[in-house]
Amino acid sequence: MFADRAKIYIRSGKGGDGHVSFRREKYVPDGGPDGGDGGDGGSVWFEVDEGLNTLTDYRHVHNYKAGDGAEGGKKNCRGKNGTDITLKVPAGTVIKEMETGKVIADMSGENTRYMILKGGRGGKGNQHYATSTMQAPKYAQPGQPAQELNLFLELKVIADVGLVGFPNVGKSTFLSRVTNAKPKIANYHFTTLNPNLGVVDLDNGGNGFVIADIPGLIEGASDGVGLGHEFLRHIERTKVIIHMVDAASVEGRDPIEDILAINKELEAYSEELAKKPQVIAANKMDAVYGDENEIIKALRDKFEPMGIKVFPISAVSGKNVKDLLYEVSDMLMHLDDKPIVFEQEYFPEIEKAFTEEPFTVEYDEEENEYVVEGPKIEKMLGYTNLESEKGFRFFQNFMKENGILKQLEELGIQEGDTVRMYGLSFDYYK
């Protein structure tokens, strides 16, 4: 089966320990410290491989570990660095932290190579700790520990347009006509199990686009019924949705009810998904006498007042297909042309700092401000884009989850008071 999800464990390399040793040479009986530094641990990278289109490799191998740094040696010899590992994934892979489900990285757009876990830094040898009063230090710095994460990988197809509809409405036939894709076509429900991608090239100066045939949805898909979640995730990046329905009612389905049912599933899965621009392709007009019928009229009466255009088409004969494609191309031209990339929500470096590094919350009487400082605060501000909505929400959650808001309230902070963090000032409001 098409593999678009996987669970894996990754670990960076531990930093090598610094070494304790002293010069021992002829005629130098009491040489100074010469313990070398430990090597840095290897890091864990993810990299996009354009030749991949599934996560199959990660369904069989689940554990990935970078190399540990070697211990430092005598005569100021530095330990060897641990080996990095690079995990290859298809474009569109979203990397999430397993427990929280938060996004660490989206391997899309310009993000083709990304370090998920940095290796531990090697410890300093005892040569660094010699002072005028301590000329023979018998201790060295241990290497930083390895970091580890359980990850959930999700492949979300990158396409401008998502083609949705109940089984057997002709999506695969349509895709094979308008693109270079060659989907398997057969007359039974849930024909397509893989999201098929195809490129639509328009003549006469029209802008082409990438279209994805999303496998047939059924009611309850947003709750995971059938293979609902397997497929709905692939529509998240699309900018325009084409609803395909059977205008000839070959199987006796009600096209209006089908569209309403699918829109309900889209909204239940994601409100943002339901807000995307839509157009209706009323297919199988080759089985209908004339250019219109009661179904087409009903579709127009129901959806065109909502701003959703209806195109009677035949995927078999090609009737009116170009009109539909040019309409979709025009819709895309009026939308943001940037690829949809999911913002980072989980920062491994910061999350580790939550438990390992301190912070202080104090009241500055002279400035009449509340001051929050500490290594983890500085790191959080360095990693977070406070100008984005998600970034600011992450900042608020950070303040709450780490007890900073509670400490501010215990110090007597009131609404409208100022909180200062490393040169940034914020007004406090509950």
C-alpha cells in the first residue's frame, strides 16, 4: 500500500568526554596538563530526495542513531567527531514530534535540508582548567549528552489543485485526460488508493498547475472511517478544490448531497480546508442528451449563488474540459503563489532547555517593569517568530507551560503592566 506515514526514533551523537592527562617526557618529570577535547557528536539531518514519493523505507526500519564523539586523548589530541546521519524523504514530508503532534519541520518549498537534532558538544580536556593556583587539574569536562526524539512522519502531497469526489465519478479518467498521469482505472469503489499527481499544461498562454486526484472520500472520512485520514491530509496544501460529481446519476447518487457531504468532511477535518475556493465539475455529460439536464440546473441553483461555478463536462470526450481548466488557472492566478508550508511548532533545542536551564522572574522597581531572563528565555525568543500568529501562540503557551505567568501573578502583576525580556517589552493581559 502507498506509505504516507511512519513512526521512527532518532538520536544524535553524544559528545566525547574531555581527557585528563599530563606531559610525561624525558627531563620533564612534572609536565603540565595536556588532555585533549572530546569530539562533537554526530547530528541528525533530513533531506529531500526528488526521486522518492513514499515513506516506505521508514515502515521497515524505525531506529536511526548518529555517531558518538570520541574521547579526547593525550598530548592535546582532540577526539574524532561522531558521524552525522542524513535521512532522505520525499518533498512534502512533515516531521512531527510524536507525543505532542507539533510540527518540527516541513520539507517543502526551499526547505530541502534540515537539522533536526544537533550532536552533543565535546567536553574540554583538563588543559583548559589550569590556573596559577591549580596547575595540575585532575578533572575534565564531560561531553554533552545525546538528544533523542520519537517522530511521526507524514507525507502531504504538494499540488495546486485537489480533485475530490465520491468513488466512480470519473476522477481518474479526468486526470489521465488533462495531465501526463497514468492512474489505474477500474469500475469498483475505492478504485484509487494512491493520490495521483499530474501536471496540467495549458496552451494559448494559460498558466499550468499541478493537480492531485485524491482517492474517493466517504461520509465519516474526517473521523477516520474507511481511509479518510489517509487521504484528507493530502488536500491540505492545495489552493483550489475541484468537486467532481456524476451529472448522469449513473449509480443513482444525488450530486448535491455528495458535495454537501464532502464539504462537511472537509470542515470537520480542517476549517481552513473548507474555506478554500471551489469549482464543480459535473461529469459524464456524454451519457446525457443535450448540454443541460435537471441535475445541472439543480447544481447551478444551489451552488452558483455561493460563488461556486458549475461546469458540465465529459472526461471521456473532453467536452468543456478546457473551459474548466482555464477557470481553475484563473482562480490560481488571483491567489497567493507561495507554496503552502506548515510552520514550525516544536523546537527540540528549546524543549530540552525547558527542563535543563533556569530562568528568573523579577520586578524592577526602578523601571516599574517585570523582567524575565534566563538561557531558555533567550533561546525561545531566538527561535520564535513573534510576528506570526502561530509564533505568538507558541510564545504564550511557553509562558504558561513553564510557570512564568504564574510567577508573574504571584509578584502582583496587573493588566497593562510591562514585561521585559531581553530588550523586548510586552503589555500583560490575561
